[in-house]
Amino acid sequence: MFDPRGANGKKVKENTMQLNKVFENITLVCIVLSSVLLVIDNPLYDPDSIEMKIVKYMDLVFTVLFFVEAMIKLIAKGLLVNNLGPI
């Protein structure tokens, strides 16, 4: 039977990556950049302008990055049952 917490399981690799300080710092930088992007975004600007198209594209990129980060944490720590603390 497959044990996801085994020494050769994926869970160990994701847990190592999630606990890595570089991973956490990159996540924090993405949060700050996403917040700056929210300040730049304004509904009064022309939605067809190149700046607003870039803002929309960057918003999509950050959404995907945050989704991937959440999935890594869910895989590493588990959804309902875990022994590593809260998600």
C-alpha cells in the first residue's frame, strides 16, 4: 500500500520545498507585487490601453502562482489530517 508520508513519497519533497525559506520569500515578494498591482489598477483607466492589458496579464500570472503555492502547501501538509500544524 502506498504511504504518502514515506521516505520516497512526494509528500516529503513538497514538504521540504514548502518549508524552504526561499520558497516563503518568493511567496512574500509575489504578495507585495500583487498588492502594488492592485494599487495601480483603476476602473477609470481605459481597459484597452497597453498598461491595463499588462495589469490584467500580471493579475492572471499572480493568480496562477498563488494557486500553485496553495496546492503545494495542501499536498505537503495535507488537507484535513496533518501533523505539521495549520495550513
